[in-house]
Amino acid sequence: MSDYIGIFEVMKILNIKTRTTIYRWMSSGKFIAPYIDKHGYFLWNKKNVEAWKQEQLQKGIVL
């Protein structure tokens, strides 16, 4: 599972200061859904997060 990252790494990649932003994006369908492991931790595939970020930048959305 080394390709998966937690919320703090996602925050670094997207340059986001709070987890609330990610949760809000997820609930509104704007951000990719996480994988939830057996302990209840939210994990994302790092390549998918980076690809999502590039898509947003190409759309002109500043993160």
C-alpha cells in the first residue's frame, strides 16, 4: 500500500491548510473518494491525487 497516502500528505500536495476543505470537497463530490482501510483511515492513491490536481489546474481552478 505504499502508493497510498493519508490526509496530511494530500494536504501537502494540494497546499491545503485544513482537513475540513478536503472533507467538504468529498461531500460535494468535487474530490476523489478515498479508500478506507480496516482501521477507518482515509487513504488516497498518490497518483490519483496528483492527476486530480493537474486536472484542476488545467481547468483554471487555483488550489
